[in-house]
Amino acid sequence: MISIREKVAYGLGDTASNIVFQTVMLFLTFFYTDIFGISPAFVGTMFLAVRLIDAITDPLMGALTDRTHTRWGKFRPYLLWFALPFGIISVLAFTTPDLSEDGKIIYAFVTYTALMMVYTAINIPYCALGGVLTADPKERVSVQSYRFVFAMLGGLLVSGLTLPLVEFLGKGDQAKGYQLTIAAMSILGVAMFLVCFWGTKERLHPPVDQQSSFKKDFTDMLQNDQWRVLAIAAVCLLSGMVLRTSLAIYYVKYFLNMPDSITLFITLGMVGNIFGCILAEPLAKRFCKVKAYITLQLIAAAMCVISYFVASDQVVLAFAMFIVWGFTFNMATPLLWAKMADVVDYGQYKNGVRITGMIYSSVIFFIKLGVAIGGAAAGWLLAGYGYQADVIQTEHTQQGILLSFTIYPAIGSLLVAFVMRWYTLDNQKVDQIHLELNREAK
């Protein structure tokens, strides 16, 4: 059993990560288009282009962590080494120097790329750390439940405080307000990463005689059929989620016509997210994780579709649907991350090689690819529907915002439910794998 103290320490690492992750999902598109003055079409293209860099850096980072040997372990040291750079670059990404239009584009591309690279350097080891804290499947779900409760608390911090702090610290200057707000949050994030470093312990290690190379690890990963299912599901999942969360501000401001309620809308959504994560652990104890995950995705898709039919004057219902969607969607999130550890075990069971860093980094790449596709789709759809920043939108644009916030994200969840039909690591299979691995270790 892992102590509650250690679970909390691990969870604080994702609070720190989500200070950036949730800010990117909730505010970065809006920041670039309405504060920094970059076209939404370029923003969408940039989000996707940076993923090409991740295609190289993510697996390399995973391979590097698998080959790291320190007195602190394989994964924990990166929390110590990259916490401060993570905080500094986060601030730079939300800084708006007085540049020409081309200069702004270059600055945004460079700082966003740097932010994603340092996020890779700290988040991949952090995520992989969750796979070596325990071998107990139920404890893995528990660890991930704690993690995502604290992750959503980070999201709650971002959603509830960002805009009020921007107004308070900026004193009418939104650009300055964003910079100072992210600076304050980054200081908090650095401290939380350090707590995570000191408060956790790596317990699972590769076989002592394991011999591997990057090429072999990569080949073994590709041969892992359950990894392939999870990777495809991750892209579909995050594409829909990021599209929906990116459009949330536009939905409230331009469809519901309630710009003063943006913070309340997003914050209440985060509250739903938190309760969903809390209930993931008892759900996993009572039901098969795979069947539960598929069912939750179908319900989340239904919530999105129903939201399309909510009129702009049905404000309470619009808020309620967003909360219920977040509750359902995020009840499934810890289950997904617990599956990653199961996929690592499955790979060791199948190929005799444990490649924790490679598996996690590759799935995280597909998660970030989904984030990029969702962010790119948000920018492209806004541009395609004729969005103009900070003006009254046409009926055509309002309808486009509504579709992009409701129907299109539902497609992502439906695809996830479809793909997960090929995921076979149910509770019984996972228990069988652990028995075999324990027998081989003796």
C-alpha cells in the first residue's frame, strides 16, 4: 500500500503540470488571438506544427529516462532538474513583446515550442513515475485518482483565478496581467514539482539482466498491440476534449452572450471534473475498467450532442450540461492512465523487456498530438466560420462556435469508445500477467 502522503505528493506534480496544461487548453488560443493579436488560422497551424518536433523529442525522452541511473531513480531526477526552466519558459510564453506581425508570429512559435519541449522533459518522467510506484492494479487506479484530483485542482486554480488575476494585476493592461498571473502560478508550480520529487519513491525496476537499445525498445513498443490501441484512443480523446475546452470561452462569450460568466462557467466545469476523478477509484473497484471506460465515453458524447440543442437563453441548462460532461469525461481519465502501466506490464510479459519510459513517452506524444489537433481544429474552425476577435459575431459564426463546442467534440469520444473495443487488458487478464511476472522474478 502506498501512503496517502505519497499519493498527495505525486498528485501535486500534476497540479504543477496542469498550471500550464490547463492554461494552454483554456486560454492560450484566446490569448494569442485576442491579446497578442495573431490570426486564429496561424495559431491552429502552429499548434499542429510543434507536434512534429514532439514526434522526435518524446520517444527520445522516454528512451533517455529508461537509461537514466541516479541515486534518486530513473524518473524523479527530472522533476528536480527541469522545475525551474519549466516555470521560466511558461512566463515567456505568456509575454507579449512589442513586435511586428511577423515578429509576433516568430516569438509565439519559438516560445510555444520551447514550452512544449520543457513540458516534455518534465512531464514524461513524471507520468512514467506513476507506473513504478506500485505493481498493484487497484493501487494504480488509486494513485491516478489522487493524481487527477490534484490535476483538476490545478485546473480549478487556473480557471478560477486566471481572469480575475489578469484584471487585478494588469490594472487594465491584459497583456501585463497575463504575464504576471502566469509568473505567480509558475512559482507555485515549481514548488509543487519539488514536493513531488522529495515525496515519492520508485519501487519497480527493469530486470537486472535486461539488455536493450533504442531500436529494440522502439520495435518492442510497436509490437505491443495494446499500446497501439491506447495510442489511437489517446489521439481521439484529446482532440475532442481540447477542441471543446478551447471553445468554452468563445461559447460563453459569443453564444450565451455572458462574457462576465466565463470564469464561473469554466470553474464549475472543473468542479465537475474533480468529482469525476474522485469517483474513478470506487468505479474501478466495482466494474471492469475497460467496459466502464467505454461506457463513460459514450455518455460524454451524449452530453455534447444534447448541449447542441440547448438554446442561448437556457443558461442554467448550458452550465449543467458542461458540468455533467466534465464529471463523466474525467471519471474515465484515471482509468486511462492506469491502463498505461498495465500496457507496460503487458509488454514485459510479451517481450521480456520493461520499457516504462518509452511506453509512457509515446502515449504522451499521441496525447499531445491530440491536444495539437484539437487546438488546431479550434483555430481553423474559428477562422473558417468567420470569427473576428472582440466584436459581435454573425449568426453563421455563432452557429459555428456552437457546433465546434458540442457536435465535433462528441465525435472524439465516439471514436474512443469504438477503438477501445480492441483493448483486451481487462481485470482478469491484468491479474494473470502479474502472476506470471511475479513467478518469473522469483
